[in-house]
Amino acid sequence: MKNALRHTRLLRGMLPALVVIAALVLPASAFAVLVPQQVTAPGTLSQLKGSRGCLVDRSKPAGGCGTARALKGPGPFMGSRAIALSPNGSNVYVASSDSDAIAIFRRDSRTGALIQPKGAAGCIAVKGASGCASAVGLDGPNSVAVSPDGRNVYATSRVSNSIGVFRRNRQTGALTQLPAAAGCISGLPVPVCAAGRGLVGPDVVVVSHDGRNVYVGSFFGNAVAVFDRDPSSGALTQPGDSTGCIAEAIAGCAPGIALGAPEGMAISGDGTSVYVASALSNAVAVLARDPSTGTLTQPAGGSGCIVDSPLAGCTTGVQLSGANAVAISPGNGDAYVTSLFSNSVTSFTRSTSTGALTQKEGTAGCLVYLRAVGCSFGRALIAPEGLAVSPDGSNLYVAAFKTGAIDVLDRGRKSGAVAQKPGRPGCLAPPSVAGCTRARALRGVSSIALSPDGRYLYSTSFGSNAVDIFRRNK
């Protein structure tokens, strides 16, 4: 017995040396058995295995992925909010521009997996294509939003210059378009649709947290259209006076600046501010919202916009060329913006009293692909579009269209500053992108959304005709 104990102590003392020797003489696969597996870092992403990890349109099946209907061209290049979850997390909705459809999925809250219901319950499309429910004015949909009460889904469609209004079955997730003119509002004379102003190439749609308003950013109209929402039916009404839209140059709309090609939009949690990422103005426009009426006004004196180059009436910022998507942190203390041409993520401190934004100082204010003077370093961040902050505020996730990557950033909860996780866990991408964790069906990734509990992340990939599913590690 004493000899056995003596040998055990001797082996324990020799273990470090044995590990070093093993590293020198054994293959990596054998060495992995000797060393305890590294614990997965919090906030990192792991794609679900097999067919649960990605769904592609059934017309173009991909190895290892499941298939779905009405999933051609999800998350087009114009559109950073092409995917949305219901408030209870039971459904996922995807705007599929090339299918002229919204794909509908049931979500397993335990595993994160998506299942598309059969028949009309699984999608809604123009003329009921692919066995979907039938819709009008859904030509080239690019963004989708769900009302906070879960009763309605709204979708912008760039080709038909419209916003579609759908009733949601809160038990099944199925969609039914509201009848006649209540189901569609368009800036063009589209049969059946009601007429709307400021709807020229509508790109992004958001619903206020109180459910009273819907706002639409019009890419070619350089405008934000404002709608009042009926809480019982979900129908939309646009005010007939100048409060019905705010624009750079549209008659009958309230005047605004730095609103060239709105492509992203976010509403603060307190409902007092609307932030617009304007791609051609290279700017973030700051709009004050009256919670009692939903009316938007732009503050003067430089606090109503932050631009990449000097513009009268705006504050000057950095790395905002092609501003694309915007997100607000939990607690409303910070705002983040992706910029397509700057290949950047910029960070701002938000005044909770006025809603004004101030770009964070030094390297905390911008994270840029490769190098930029005064900014922190980012990888696999070419043409970033989609953006999401985790519900716990500890991470920021960025979709990069060109590289097909999802970047994983850590966020300081007190400072709000972000930094990319080091090494391969800092990004997921196709095999062609070096230094990232490999992931499937991510060509042209553009939009991302997190489940309400923060446990899963979902993305759209235009080039792969796919939705990808990832577990968020804690």
C-alpha cells in the first residue's frame, strides 16, 4: 500500500514533464487526450450540428443543411433587418427578396432548432407561390419586424415600394395579410394597396416598444415614414400632415438632414429616440420621438446628426462611411453602428436625458477591419451590415456581407467599449476566411437576430439562400 502511494505521488510530480514530452513526440490528436478540453468562452458561437445548423432553399440544397421553402435571397444587400423573432421566441420570420415571400419557422426554445410548418402556415408569398399563403405588394421584401404584443408582422418591400401588414396567429405563428388596403401601403399606385408618402425604396422597418407606431426608412426617398398603429387590428394609418414623414426633400414631409439612404434604424428602450443609419449621408441621424403621439423631430444645434465629413447642422464623427445598421444597448446607455464602406463598428455614448449621441473617445469609438488611425483592430469585417447586442449586454455580434463572417465582440458593461474576441472564436466564417471558426452556408451574411433569452443567434445569408442557427455559449 505504501509503495502504491509512493508511485502515485511520483507520477503526479512527473506529470508536467510527461505532458511536455508528449507534445514533442505525439501527434496533436493523441496530445488532446492528455490535456483537459478548454472550456468554451462565454459569448462565443457554435453552429448547431448537421441539418439543424442551417436551412437552405429547397431549390438549391447544400450538403449537410436542411431545406425550406420560400428562402431565395434572404437578407439582400439592402436590408440589415431581414430576420426577426416573435416576442416569446416561438417563431422566426425571414424576408426572402428573391422568393417575394416571408418564410415562417417554428422554433424549439430548448434546442434552438427551426422547423418550417407545412403548407400555407410555413410562408406567405406573392400569388401563393411555393404552396405559401397568398399576399399582395410583397415584391422584393427586405426587412421584417414583429409587434411587441406578437399580434402583427410588418415587412418592407423595395420593388413594390410598400409596407405589408400581417396578422399573426400567436399559437401557430402563421401569417394572414389584413384585407384590402389595410394589408398594404405603397408609394406607388399598386392595386389593392393604400397610398403612402415617403415610401421610395423602403428598406428598414421598426415597431415602437409601446406598439403605438411603426417607422419605415426609405432608401431612395431619403426619408422616414411615420405610421400610427391600431393595437387591436395592427392596421397602420399615416398622419396626413407633415408629421407623417421626415425627409431631406419630399413635399409635405417635415424637413430633415443627414437622411440620405436610410438603411438601419433603432428605437431606444425608453421610446424617446429613433436613430437612423444613413448610408449615403455617411451619418447617424438622431430623431426625438414624442411617446404620446409618435411624432419625430430632429434636434438642432449639431445634436441631430453625426456625420463622417463636416456638414452644417451636424457633429462630425469618424468611420461612418456607408452607415448601415444601428443597435441600442440594454439600459439605453450606448449605441452602435456598422458602416459598409468604412468596414467598421462605431460606438457612441447616449444621453438618457436628451437622447444625444457622443462618439466614444480614442480606440473605444471605432473598430475597423485591419487598421485605421485611432481605432481598434477588427478581423473578417469587410462590408459589415447586420448588428445585434445580446440581451445581457455582454456581447455585440456583427454580420459582414463580403467576408460572410459573423464577428463576436466583447462589450464592457460599464464602459460600453467593444473588442473582438481573440483568435478563431472572434469570428465564424466560410473556410475561405482565414483565422475564423468555420461555419456553413454563410455567403453574403447580412442580418442577425438573437432569441429573447440570448441563448441562440440566427442569421440570413443572401448568397447561400440560407438561415444559419448558432448556440450562444455562456
